[in-house]
Amino acid sequence: MSVTVKNVGEAGRGLVALKDIKVGELIDRDTAVIAIPANVNVWEAGEEIVRQLKKMSSTEKEEFYNLTRKDGIHQLCDELMEDAAGDTKSHSKAQKLIKNCNEISIFFNNDIATDDSFRCLFLYFSLLNHSCDPNSFWTGSVKNPRQLELRAAKDIKEGEEVTVNYILVEGRFIDRPTRHARLREGWGFYCKCSLCQGENLDIHQQKQEILKQEIIILQSDMISECDQNPATVSWARLCTLQSELVELVGQLTCEQLLLGRELKSLANLAQLARREDILDNTLNSWDLIIQELGVERWRREYNFLVEKLRKWTITRKKKDNPNDEEIRQFLWLM
């Protein structure tokens, strides 16, 4: 056991390291106890949550009801009931929502989106608190996307709280005020991590904010370049812009967790731009990150791209402009 549950102060309960944990080390695994399709509406979700909850052990149920709850759900239920007056169908829906209000508020304050398009609740990992500069991260296991693996993103000292970034992908480049608003809206708390503490930004915080602003400007330039006929897109320019973006991301505090996505995009653009030198360097950099962090899913994704690049080697070396099929094969993530 690498971590234990402890009271960590204002944030309530959290996971704390029982020993020194090295970067890339597997901390723990957790399997979803509730899973509902991401497209299920809230009316149906409540009944399905309760149905799966009934299958849990008494200990699991106790752990579930001890989890945090989403603010405003009970008020929403009361408002829906009031608005449904005189409408039999709407009144029936509101009653279902009110009946399962506690379960709904717990689930939607702690659910995690998995790679198979489900919203899942993990009893143990629900105790992980947020930091915009986290020391750990989770990924779905290769064989079961509804089993998460938690790994160290950096060296963690014994007694240190283990944290993750709740908005790692969607909020990776947003500014501090927007980030704070998103966290308050989604989970109802004010972040006080090293990137958020204090009313005024210190030098380190200022640098991080400036880097993110520069990244967003580059992304805007890339979008403008793409907003035209594919035949006239400058793949060389896009490749150059993405190279600059990778350099900036490499200076962010959690660069190890963000670079994989950006390096994959750069590899795709290097293929389309016929830049063999950039492609080789990019794949080497991505490979080193995967080696250090030890995520099998990322290794498979890397191997898949390498194999696809191998199949398109002749086309790349001919230096011809990419056709529609090649562009579809090497789409990149903005």
C-alpha cells in the first residue's frame, strides 16, 4: 500500500503517501462501482445510479454516502417540482429526481469520464483532491477502461498529499480566473494550490500565465491556417507553429502530463509537412516520456502511430503534397 486516507485540512479527506514514491511508479488501481453511459439524461441517471448502488456491499454503500455532494442539486430539484405543477409528465420526472437527489448529487460531484464514453464513480480515487500542479495522474488500463491506474507524475515524498488535476485536458491552457470559475462551477471549491494561492501572482505564477497566453495565441494562428481549403494549407507552417507550442508546453509545471498529446500532434504534422528531422526528434521525445511515466496505454498509442507512419514512409519521402486520405489518417489534436 503506497497511500492512505487522511484528513488533509480544509479539503477534507484525501490520499497521503505512506512512503517515497518515484515518478512513473504505479500508486494504485481502482475499478468503477457505478458506470452509466455519458449520454444518459439526469432523469434516467438517478434510477440507474440507485440500481447499481443496491448491488454494492454495505461497506461500499457507506463509503459512497460519505463522498462529497454537488452544491445546488437539492435546490434544482425543488425548482423543478415547482415548475412542474399541473404538468403530469414533468411532475413525474421531478418526483424521480427528488427521490434520488442525494445519490445524484454524490455521483455527479465525483464521476470521472472513461475512454469508453461512460461516466463512472470510483470510491477510492474519488478521495483524490485537485491541484493545478498535480503530483499524480490517472489513465484507464489497457484491458478495462473502467479500471483506472494512478501513477506519480513527479517524485512524491512520504507524508505528502497525492493530488490530480480535475481539468487536466479541458483546462490545460486556460488562465487562472477562468480555471477558478470552472472549478467553482464543477466542484464548488476555491483552489489554493501553488499556482493559485495568493491574491497577486508571484513571479512563477506570472510565468505560467504568460506561457499559457502564448500557447493560446499559437493555437489561434493554427486554427486560422486550417480554416481554408486543405489544398492550400501550409503544413510546413502548421508544423513550425506546433513545434513552438511544444517548446512552450515543455516549460509548464505539469509538462510531462501534457507533452504526450502535443508531441503526437507534432508527429502527425511532421508527416504532412514532410519533415523527417522533426518527426524523428518528436518520436524520441515522446518515447522518453512514456518510458519515464510507464503508461502501457500510451505505449500502445505510440506503437500504433509508429506503425502507421511506417506504412506512409514512401509517400512522405516523395515530398508530394498530402492527399485527403493522408490528411484524415494524420489528424492532430488542437
